[in-house]
Amino acid sequence: QKEVEQNSGPLSVPEGAIASLNCTYSDRGSQSFFWYRQYSGKSPELIMFIYSNGDKEDGRFTAQLNKASQYVSLLIRDSQPSDSATYLCAVNGEDTGRRALTFGSGTRLQVQP
Amino acid sequence: DAGVIQSPRHEVTEMGQEVTLRCKPISGHDYLFWYRQTMMRGLELLIYFNNNVPIDDSGMPEDRFSAKMPNASFSTLKIQPSEPRDSAVYFCASSHTGTSPLLNTGELFFGEGSRLTVL
């Protein structure tokens, strides 16, 4: 079983809609959770991180964490075509000694103008 | 402020040749990571260093791969001999230990990657 699971997509949403990206992880001991965005041919860049159960908002982005369900999500409000990218969920799993991040395979988001 | 710097950006080589990828982490960062990204396997951790010391190399696929960090500002990933299945984008990333007792993993800052093609 892969440590971090994401639906590969593509997830297609119209401009202005809310995009919901989901991620599940297998290691209950994970404490740090990150969302990275990766444009085609570019390197991953951090969007948000979350450590505590609940919601964390930053502009149009909201990260949600539920440790009991081992579930992390990212909501993007008022989606823009420039949000079209692959979104990578990452956790500090036990398999990396909790100092490195284990990444999911990513969900490709397409925002239609 | 300079980010993580990798070279070369692109490398095309023939099977059996030696490949050396280079990385300069962000100044002051005490962790350095090498990841490999392919369509099939996504982003995989190969090895990481803390204060120039290799901590976990369990992701290195086989003995053909080796990595060094002779000082805080430089690391190399070497493949010898290279094979077509090594074709991938290799990312170097660095991070700084969090100061909060609740944070044991800092944000990873990625370089632009080295795209390797082995023919």
C-alpha cells in the first residue's frame, strides 16, 4: 500500500468554482502535511502546510486535516485557469524517518475558462 | 535570495556513461534531499543529508547510485553506469529544521531539477 494516496485526475472545474482535492495517508504517526503545486515542466512549490486537525485558510486556499480519518484535503475557491497544475500531497511518514516528505502521485487540476 | 541551484538542467547521455548531478542548497539550510520524479512512480526520495551526513539512503535504487555532500553548500548525485531506466527528473531540495517543538519537518524548497535522458 502506497503511503500517500491521491486521485490522479484530471479534475476539471469551471472558472470561479471550488476545486476540492483529496489525499489519504497510511501512517497514523504522521504529523506534518503539505500541499505542493507543480506546473508542467517546473519544480514543486509549497501552497500550504497544516499540522493540527481542522481547517487552515490562506487566501483562496483552505487545507483541511482529519487525523482520525487520516485524510487531508485542499479547497481552492474561485478557481482560475492559472490554478491548472498538478497538486501533490506530502506527509512526513515513518518511512522517511519523519524528517523527509513522502509524496502522493498528485492530482491534475484543469480549470476551464 | 538565491534558491536551490541544480546543474545541469538537461543531460542526455548514452547507456553505460557516468552521470553527475550537482546541487547547491539554500544557505543556512541543514537538510538536503535528492528526489527522482517519473510519470510511473511519481516523486521518490532517494537520499537525504543532515548537516552533510547521509541519514537515510534506503531509496537509492542500487549500487550504481551514490551521493555525497562534502560541505554545507554542495552535493552530488552520481550514476555509474547509467541505464535507460534511470531517465527521470532529479530534484534536489533543502530545508531548515523547525524551531517549534511541534514541527519536526520543515518546508522543502526545490531546485529546478535536472532532466536526465539515458539513450
